[in-house]
Amino acid sequence: MAEQAGTPRRTPLSRERILRTAIALADTAGIESLSMRNLAQELGVVPMALYKHVANKDELLDAMIDMVVGEIDAPIPDTEWKQAIRGRILSARSALQRHPWAALAIESRNMATPAILGYLDSVVATLRSGGLSADLAHHVMHAMGSRVLGFSQELFDTTRDAGRSGPNTAPQPAALPPEIAARFPHLAEIATASHDETSVVGSGCDDQFEFEFALDLLLDGIERLQQRGWTSAHR
Amino acid sequence: MAEQAGTPRRTPLSRERILRTAIALADTAGIESLSMRNLAQELGVVPMALYKHVANKDELLDAMIDMVVGEIDAPIPDTEWKQAIRGRILSARSALQRHPWAALAIESRNMATPAILGYLDSVVATLRSGGLSADLAHHVMHAMGSRVLGFSQELFDTTRDAGRSGPNTAPQPAALPPEIAARFPHLAEIATASHDETSVVGSGCDDQFEFEFALDLLLDGIERLQQRGWTSAHR
DNA sequence: ACCTGAACACCGTTCAAGT
DNA sequence: ACCTGAACACCGTTCAAGT
């Protein structure tokens, strides 16, 4: 079960192979199943063997994050800044969606891996090249928050089973259970809102649409500030 | 050490007392120090005793979260919706700041405790009373994301030691270490931006300002959409 | 009837002993 | 010189044995 068919059983352990296996394990079994012991077993080695290639579990997680961030597309040159940022962020989003554990891992880490810093740096570069002041760019990065990296921590999360293999366990809870819908009438109302308008199947809401809605709200607001020559002194 | 001076050593265990102690422990020692065993020791009982009052650790965490959410101020009646929401969210923020572990706990939980649902419901109620359509209110809640609850997952977190007792360990890293400032010039530039403008001591940036900047950017954008009678069909 | 010590099945990580 | 079994100090939770 643990040994893969094609490879000779004694494929030498390498940092690369450890990272790929760790990511695959987290993707399919969930991040909570990623223990040094489980990972070692998956690789057919004794747990201690991993410590030859990674310092400890924290460093392993950092390296996994860096690999995911590395999947984000490079910026498209010669594009208007708003479109460039938009495309970049949507690419980040799809990378993070391929690895559902990554968003929370990034948040719980103290942050600041080289790959993340490189990505953020290039986003700032795009903002600056679009004519935004360093001052405004600074606040923009804060305002975007985790959305820069493609996730926004949806509060009522429709797809929270993050990290299950196979088809998503029950596509949607089919709106709210009636007893809590009664206790929280306004939530019930908006849960069923935008049914008629958008063409979403079932009662689920379109996460991608919500993400872009918020993203564009922010980008449009920022563009307006820039055009008005906003500085921190304004407020 | 574990027994408090004023109380008789046999203060009967109660859910209330367990929760208060758990929150205090997480506040002072950090969430990673909150184990059932540690908590029991703090209370002077055997770990198993806790299971008479809480089903398991997950339920304990949910109850702790609900208690923190309970600290959020009630909405001020008869206020214009934008101001009402703004005040509510800033109150949520200060509650979450008093308990630095809470934001991450909320995110990692599957979400949807009664207190959180009640809070979200009342925020939606305010939006609706301000004349926003259920459709727009829906998207607004998504756009706000975790900011509705007062946190935004700052990506470059200036105060990430969350959960240390005593004075904050070194107020600020004094800008970026020069070697990484060289590798990420645009980050370095915005890190030192808004120095002259705002009156922030040291090189830190004003988290509260950044939060309100983003909040107002969103609220202003939403107000404009509302005034224009925006619906999902627009896009 | 109530309480709890010991135990179970896990962690991440160390270290000395074996080849 | 290299590898690794056993061990350490933890987890959350169960359960049978003790009062």
C-alpha cells in the first residue's frame, strides 16, 4: 500500500521527494493527518530518516508552503496594473484551492517564507509601476490582507471539508436547517438570496463570484483613491 | 502555584470556571499551551474531571469562542447603518484583540457556533435596515470576510507573538533586516513608507489605522453600490 | 454512585546503541 | 560512519478498577 508500483522500493530519500509526498498526503488525507510518523510510513522509511532532510516539522511546513506559492503564475508583462494584480491574485487563489490546507497553514505560521516575500514583493512592484505611491501601496497591501494570496477566510464556509479525497461529501447542506433558520432569520434570508439572479445550482453560493466581488470592490476603491492623489494625511 | 489564594481549595468544578480558566490560560500562555492536561492542572483536578463538564476539547474551544464573541458590544440603536456596522466591527476587533488566540481558533473551527451566528445575523439585520437588498447584503457579508468579526489576517504581522505574558517581546524588529530588504526592495520601500506622514513611533505601522482603512474602503464601496441600486445581474 | 489511576493510541524529537 | 530502535515527554480520550 505504501510502496508505489513503478519506483524501485529503495528510491533514495530526498528533500524533493519528501516534500512532494507530504503535499500529496495533506491534499488527500487532510493536514491533520500529516504527521512525521505518517509521512515516514508513506515513504517506507523510519520517522527519524526524515530529519536528515528537514530540520523539523515546522521547517517541513514552511517548505511545503513555498512549493505551493511557487505554483502561482508569473505576472503578465505590459498589462495595466489593475488587470495585472487581478490576474495574479486569481492565479494565487487557484493554487491555494488545489491545496486546501495551505491557507490555514500560511496563517498559522509566523509567515515570511522567501517564496511568499518574493510574491508579495512582485505585487507591490506592480502597484508601484501603476503609479501608486509607496504610501498608498503600503495601505493597499494591508487592505487586501490574505486576499493578496488568494484566500479570504470565508466566514460561512460552504466547502469546509477541506482535504477529503473522493467526490465532495454531499455537495451542499441544502440551505440552512429549518430550526436554525428560524433563530437567525436574516442569515436565512441572505442564504437564499441571489437564487433567482445568479444561476447557481442548488442552494450553494458561487465562491468564485464572491471572491471577485470583494476583489473588485477593493481594486475599484483603490483606483479611485489613486486618481484623487490620496495620501495618509487625508484622514 | 496552581491553587489560588482567595478561594477554598475545593471550589467545585463548573463549566463556567473551566471556561474562564481556559480563556485566561490561552490569553497568558498561548493557545498551544492549552491542553486538557494543562488546564486540569491549573484547576487542581485530574484531567478526566473536565469531561464531566465539556464533551471534548473541540467543544471546549467552541465554548471559549462563544464567550469571546459574547464580549462584542450590542449594536447602538437608531444609528445610520454605516456607522452602526463600523462601530460593531471595531468592537468585535477589540474583543478579538483581548484574546489573540481567538481569531485563529475561529478560522480553524468548522465555524457556526450559536454566538457567532447570532452576531452575524444582527450585522445582516443592520444592513437590511439600512435599505440594502438581501442580494447585496449577501455579497457584502462575503466581501467583509473575517473582517466582520474584527480580524483580517494581516499578512506581514507586526504583533505575531500572540499569547505571551509580560510586555511585548521587543516592540518592533526595527524595519527589515538589511539582507532581506535588499532581496525584496519593494517591500522594503513600503515598509518604511508612511513614516513621515503618520505619527507612528518607531518603524511599526499602525494596525488600527490599516484595519479602518480597509474597512472604510469596503464600506464606502458598498454604499456606492447601494446608491446605484446594484444587483448581482450587473456583472 | 461517584471518582480516578492506569492505559491506549497517538504526537515530535532525542540519543545511545548497533551494524 | 552511518542508520535506527528504543525512549522521552508530551497529547486526547477510554475504561475498568477502586472507594
